[in-house]
Amino acid sequence: MPPVTIHCVRHAQGFHNISVTNHAIHDPMLTQLGEEQCKSLAKNFPFMDRVDAVIASPMKRTVYTALYSFAPAIRDKRLKVYALPELQETSDLPCDTGSKVSDLETEFRGQPVDLSYMYTPPAKAWNSKLGKWSATASAVDDRARIAREWLYSRPEKEIVVVTHGGFLHYLTEDWMEKSSNGPGTGWANTEYRSYTFSSNPKSGRPVLIETPQSRARRLGNEKPLTRAETTNLQRVELRT
């Protein structure tokens, strides 16, 4: 059986979010405001006691967001933040390019972070931005599919996924707010949305469907797009 709920979270504010100039920073850290955003999420996330897995993009800002925001669940259930490279951001800018695994090992030494997958063949050259890791729409779309299938196969029932604003549109296949909250994404820093799994009627592959409660919390009574409308909107966004 697939997980009951996937809680998708955008990382807290990083230094690259402050200005376009800061996009030149390689794998930036969280700002002080970003750390405060994590504390707020840790205090107010309503499903903390249900979380039994925390998955994150291996970027420093996402791992730290996971560590700080879900510290109660990590502590109480002795969880580790599991790094999944398919969740990295979509662009090949320095701010969206990851660090070497050895550097991540040093950065998170002594902390509850599981980097074991980073040493496997599927994660090879994860920060190269080449091939399967490139910034092309087709490559990112394929990464999102792999991530959904990986999550679908997990035994845990309530999973938190901490990733990036741009990639979240690919992961959730929701393109409604792609540019409504500033450049590139409609997801605010540390915003969370909750999803369940369904299957694509044509391919049979797993897809994420936002829960009615999650949609109502942020959109009120706005009617969701049909599958056909979502596909058409995605085609438009990928051409722009």
C-alpha cells in the first residue's frame, strides 16, 4: 500500500531568495529569517505527531529546513532526514547546484541525516547538472516521476518531503500558481500542502492529488483543475 499522506514543503528562506545577485552563491544556507520560519513551522505544523519519515533534497537549505522544522518528530521518533537527489531544484544556477557528498558529510556530521542513497549508482554525478540532472524540462519532469514512484513505494504512512518551489510544480503536477508569488513559483517559503496518491488513468503511474482539506486551507472553495486542464496548462508553462 502507498503512503497515506505526503506533506510537501518548500524550504525556508535562503540567501539566494534575498536578491537576484545572490543566485551566484553556491548551495546557499538559510538566512536568520529562514531559521525563524522553520521554528514557526515546527510550532504550527498540525500533523507533527503523525510524521514517520522526512525526505529532503540534498541542498543545504532543504536539509536544514527539514532538521529545524521537523525536529519534534525527528527527536521523538528517532528519525533521520533522508536525502533524495531527485528532489533538487530545476535550474543550473550556482544557488541550485548541490555540494559534493563529502562536503555534505562534513556539514551534517553528528546530525540525523542519512546520505546513504547519495553513494548509490542512481545518484551518481547528482550535482553535475548534466544528463538526467540537467535543467531541461524533460529531465526535470523525469526526475519528478522517479521521485513520485520512489515515494509511492515507501512503507511509511505519513511522509514529509522538503524540496524547492520550482520543482514542486513538477512533483505535484500543479501549474496553477507558477509565478503568482514572485519569480518561478507560487509556493511561499515553508509553505506546506498535503497530498494522497492516485494513478494516471492512461499510464497507470502514481500521481499526487492535493487533499480537500489542504486546498480549502489555501484556496477556499476554488474548484481544482481537471486532469486534462492540468496537462494543457503544463504544456503552456513548459513552452514559456
